[in-house]
Amino acid sequence: MDELSRISTLNRALEQAAADGDWPRVGEIDEERTRLLVALPLSDEPALRAVVEDALCVTQALLAQAADARQSVMNELRGLHRGQRGASAYQQRP
């Protein structure tokens, strides 16, 4: 499989891993994809341009999904913290 095909395959794998919420896997796949992207020659070849533009779109979508996931985790942690404070206050009542 040539580099452009491999990058395209990794783009789809990144989208799937993010949709599954498998962020450690997203990181692993992104590392491999980044190594391949950095090694690409500078060229205005249409096939190369299309793959790089797709990689950029996937990256932008992943950043938005990661921000949403981070906010969700923060909200959940806030709720847990409130629950702990409430339980602690209840237990301290005479």
C-alpha cells in the first residue's frame, strides 16, 4: 500500500476511533499518520493535495470532538464533586 492510500486508511480509522470514543487509539493512529504526512514530498499533485486536505478536515473534526469529550468529562467530574460535597455535609450533621 502506498503512502497516500495508507494515510487515507488512517484518516478513516481516526474517524472510527473518535466515534467510538477510543481516544488512546486516536493518539496511536494519529502518530502513525503524522509520520507519513511529514515524510510526503512537497508537491501540488492532485492526489497528494486531496489526501492532505482530507487529513486536515479529519484533524479539525477530531479537535472539535475532543473538545466536546473533554467538556463532557469536566461536567461529569463537577457533578461527582458536588455529590461528594453533599454526602460529606450530610455525614457531618449531628
